[in-house]
Amino acid sequence: MERRSFLKGFGVVAACATLLPHVANAADEAKKVAGPNEMNYENAVAAITGGKPLTPSAKVVIVAPEIAENGAVVPVKVTVQSPMSDKDYVKAIHVLASKNGNVRCANVYLTPANGEAYFGTRVKLGGTQDVVAIAEMSDGTFLSAKQNVKVTIGGCG
Amino acid sequence: MKTLIKIKPKEYKVGDVVKVDFMAMHPMETGMRKNKDTGEIIPAQYIDEVKFLFNDKLITKMVIWESLSVNPLMSISFKVPGAGTLKVIAKDNKGQSVESIEQITPKG
């Protein structure tokens, strides 16, 4: 499986080369292309929380590699401690890559039928940055956790 | 769009929390990449909405963006309430949509 995902990822290294325009070198700066959904971290957080405070919490566990050899395929897993009952559950898990052109990766709207607040995926990272998980709880609070991921491959910034 | 649904573990009982992996074969173009020969920008094409339904009741809805990897994997938890049909509907920003079905058959 590892070999397969590596090969898959290899072909798309080029895809993420332009994901992170603002850390690209000067030559690239001139011909940078704006993506269709460009959004920076502050705006994305504001859009999610609606101005409510974001509390870093140990209840949110984000698992991502500290060093990613290939920025095109970075596995990210988010778990939130919650009973997931009808009255107390995690409404949504948001995954953000803090320095991508469009920082939003996924907004996952859960229900108590999930049994457990978990979301796993693979993201593209344009360079070394924090991957942030925001959990929206049923009581209206927002909890967060982050993990810094070092992206080593040169082609991605 | 080819898709794949995997339930982990393979054997489960009613009330167990299983992991549902959904994979779709999709290019997930960011709209920022250029065609190397022509220099033209390859238009963005990415899956933007995925819904997980069990017996037509919504379990999880996802709004996703181009930052997900090529051939994206999305994995959620699911508490098995009994036998039934798990349906996953994925749609991309060009309106292409795909429905995949997996039977949930708990043992014991």
C-alpha cells in the first residue's frame, strides 16, 4: 500500500507546486496563478466560527506526519472526544491547511449516527505549514488543534 | 468516476463503530497548474460535495475543496444500527456525480 500511494503521489507532485503561491521564489512570483477559491487562514476561520472564539483543546486530536516526504499526499486523521449522543455531539470537523492558497480542505458535518467523531483524509500541502482541525460542538463552542507538517520535497515550494 | 467503499473491520455486529473509507478516482485539479506544452491553465476540477446516507438517512455531509489529494480518500466512523444500504453520493464542481452503494450486513 505504501509503495502504491507513493507512486500515485509521485505523478502529482507537479500539481502542488503552485498550491502555495506566497512562498514560491521570486521567479515564480511573477507568473503565479490565483486559484479559483483563494482564501486565507483568518478569513476561513472567521467564516467557520462566525466570530466566536476558538479554543485550543486536548479533546481534538489531529494525527499528521511531522515530516512529509511528499506534500502531494499527506495523511491527516482527526478524532474528537465526544459521546456523540443526541444532546452532546460534534456537529462538524473542519480541516484547514494554514498556508495553502485556499486553506480550506474539508468541512465535515457529522450526526450522532456516526458513533464516533472521526475524519480521515489525504491532503496536498504546498509547503511546511500547520494543519489545523476545528471541531464545532453541539453546544456552539469551537475547539481546535494543530499539527505542524514539514514538507521536504523541493517541488512543492 | 470510479469509486470504492471499504468497511473496516470486515466483520462487525450491530452497535459496533466501524470505519467507512470512501475513495474516488478523480484528478482534483486545483486550477493553478499549467499545461507544460501549451502554458494554458488547467481548469479546476475537484469533488466539492460528498454525502453518506444509510437507508436514505443522511449520516455525514462533506464540503471539500481542491486541497485534497488526487484520488481522494475520505474516512468516517459509523455506528452500525442494523442491516441496510450505505450510499455515498459524490459530486464535483463540473456537475459530474456518482452514486456508490455498499450493503451493510452485520453478523450477530
